[in-house]
Amino acid sequence: MTPDPSKLDTLVGPRRRSESVVDEGRDVVRLRALVNSAAVNSSPTLTSPRFVKNTKARKSRGYRRIDWLNVGAAAIAIVVAVGAATFTGVQMASASPTAGAVQILTSDEAALAGAEQGVVASIERLDETIQKGIADAAALRKTLVSLRETDEQPATADRDSLNAAVAAVDAYEKALSEITLPLAPEPYVRGDVDKNSLQSVGDAIDRVQESSESVDAVAEDVRVVQTDVDGLATNFTAALAKFASSFAAHAQTEIENYPVAEQGFRDAVTAAAVAVGSAQLTSPAGQSSLATYRDAVIALHDDDYRARVEEEAARDNQQNNNWTPPATEEPTDPGSTEPPVEQPPGEDPPADDEPFL
């Protein structure tokens, strides 16, 4: 059945009437000719006879054809995406609130377990750092004390610098031993949860959140203690660096005060001082460098003493070789020196050959 045009005009309004264009047919023909020409040759049209084509000019972009294959693929992808979103929406709409809450509970519990493991590992590492610092300080102190002057050996370090280093070691060791580590949080336990009850699952999620807040608080305490330990280590390292820098001047003083020793012993003291200046004194290698310097200084003193004794012995030997004994008088007859025997008065001396009656 054909609709009545008058009724259509009443409903949607009168139809628009386009005014005729002058030379409409000729314009269409010209437009069609221009399009065909552009399709055959996409290069620009020379509209002026004075235009000279520049061979070095950049080529104009050619006519781009529409790749309907790619357009079709994109349309199919959009349709697939819309279908997937619709399917997901259907799943979300059909899922029960309790099942979604159980998924949230499981995810939160996994995150909490990872946080608990991280905090426990941080506390263990911090405790290891503190115990290692105490042990290193004790070993270093023993080495520092061995540098002091005793009845058996001379001082092998600057006295004031050495005393300051020992005091720094004692303060560092005492501060570390007084640190109290945070307690690890109690492990989370889910307990009985009715997975078919939204209220029960919700309560379990609240308990996970409370445990997570406790773990976060312990983690913050661990960070605070770690900052304190790092600060103590920084100050202690600076004090040891100042002590190590004093060995260069001490070595020079030792060499000047003991000049009679052989050059090899003097060079050993200089080299040992350089090694101490560049060593990490809390490490076994650094403590070994301190012991090496101590032994080098003692050897310098011993060799200087040996050389002085040899020089003194050489001088004494030279004096003995140049000594001449004094002249002595001629010896006399021992018989002439005996005193005469005195006779008692009134008696004659006996004859030598008188017979014995």
C-alpha cells in the first residue's frame, strides 16, 4: 500500500525542494573529469606557464587507497571485544556476592602472607647485621690494643689517635648491643569460615585487614631500627677513617727517630702505613694490615738497635787496636830481696857443717 504524500507532509513537514543549479550538468561532467584525471596522474597540475619543476624538491605524497581488508579485520575485532565484554558482564551479573567475597579473601590472604614473610626476613637480616657489627668491633678492639706500648714492645701507633679509636669501638659495640629488635607479628590463621555465608566471609576479610595493619606497623619499626643501625655504622666508619689517616705521619716519625736501621725496614714501615690508610679496618684484611704495621715498626726498632750495637762494638774494637801497654821495670833477683835472719842475743849462729850429735 502506497502512503499518502499529504499525510506524510502533515506528520513530518513538507519536503525540502532544492533549487536548480545553473549548468548543473556541465559541472558534474567537469567534476567527473577532474576526478578521473587525479586517479590517472596524482602529480600536481601546472596552473602557470612560469612554473618550473624543481627536480630536488620533495615528492608529494601519493594518493592513499583504503585497505578494506584491514578495515574489515578491525571491525571484526571490535565485534569480538564487545562480545567478550558482554560475556564478562553476564558472568559478573550471574556470580553470587559470596563467591566474589571469597575471591577477595583469598587475594588478601596471599598478600598478607607475602608481607609477613618479608617482615620476618627483614628482622632476621637486621639481627645478622647487628651481631656481625658487634663481632667485628670486638675483633678490631683486640687488634687495636695490640698496638699499645708494653714492657715487651714499643708503641706502634699514635697514642692519642689509638685511644680515640678504642673509645669509638667501645661506643659502637655498646650501642649495637642495646638495640631491641621488633617482634615478628603473629602468623595469620584464617580459622573457620563459612564460604556460603557472606557475613562469615566478610568477618574473615576484616581479620585479614587487621593483621595487615599489624604487619605494616612492625615493618615501620624495622625501618626505624635499620636507620639507627646505619647511622651508627656511618659514624663508626668515619672515626676509623680518621684513625687510619694518622699512620702516615706516625710512620714518618718512626723513620726519622730510627735512622740507623737498614733501608728495607724503613720502606716496610712506609708501605704498611699506606696499606692501613686504604684498608677497611673492621674487615679481617684491615685488621691484618694493622698487625703488619705493628710488626714492621717493631722490626725497625730491632734493626736500629742491632745497627747501633754493631757500631758501638766497632768503635770499641778500634780503640782496643790502637791501645799500647805502658813500659815495665827490669825484674830483680828474688834472693837478694829476702831480709836477714836475726839471732837471739848471747847465741852463736850454728856452723853450716857441724855434725849432729
